[in-house]
Amino acid sequence: MLTITATAREMIHTILTEMTDGLTSVRVTADSDSPFHIEYGIEPIFQEDISRDDRRIDFDTFTLFISSKEYPLLENVILDYKDSGEESGFYFSSVKKETDKFQGTFAQKVLHVVNTQINPAIAQHGGIISIVDIRGYDVYVEMGGNCQGCSLSFITLKNGVINGLKEAIPEIGEVIDATDHEAGATPFYS
């Protein structure tokens, strides 16, 4: 779940008390054009901006809201406030998942990363990645669900699958898309 540092909580309280409208709530957003590229944001909100489906987190001096749809995208995210003279403001960072400690063959490492990191992110958009072959250090993947036939599947492949695998397994060679995209029946984007 989202972690908010004491510095960020203090700054949110300070900003809200300086506002003349008597606001006591903020919204954290997670805008995702791909499950691997998420833009986070924070903004003060009025009572009428709160949805029945929003997740609510109460702090001593303010209430934070997150849309139910965006809530899973904030897993292992930290909101902090930095004031370093030239640069000051809120910033978001992700807690890295430990994959270096995973022991096993190259193929087992690839399957572990796909099953524990890549597929949970892609599943939020109705997609799935399957490993269809491994030749040496080259990995052949097939994109299924909403990724098959999606006009933005190349972005998911490049930014999510390839970068995710290379970050977690530096010795990986090429990641090759073996998907028949023309057979996709229900792409997320049309």
C-alpha cells in the first residue's frame, strides 16, 4: 500500500491549512497509459470530488482519497516531500522488489519475474504474458488477453516486459514477441 512519510504528511497539512477554502482532503492519483508507466499526482479536493467508490485513509489532520481503480497501482509506492533549496516538492518512488536473491536456473528466474512482477501489472489492464520458448538467453514471449492485438502492445512489450526482465535479470539476451496480434479479439485499446 501507499506509504506517506512524516515529512510529506506535515507538508500536506501545512498546505491545506494555508488554503482559504477550508479543505481537509487530498487525492493521490495514479494515471496509467501502460501498467509499466504510471504518473502519480496529489491534489487538494472538495467534498463533491469524493466518489462513493474511493478508498479513504484518515490521518490526524487530513483525509486522503484514492480511486478504487487506481488503488492497486499504488502498491509499494512512497510519497515524500523534498526541499533541497533549488528543488522542492512532492515526489513518488517505488520500493524495488528483491529478485536478486531468487535462486534457480535462468528459465526459472524468467518465469519467476514474469509471474511475480510483470503479469500482476499487466493483469490490471486485462493482459497476460506467457513464455513460449527460451533459447540460450533469448526469451520468446506471447502476449494474451487484452494485449493480443492491442495497438499499444509494443509499448507494453518495450517498457514493461523487456525493461522489466532486463532490470531483474541482467544476463538476459533478446526478448522476442511471438504473438499473433491479428488474432486478438478484445484489445484494450482499439
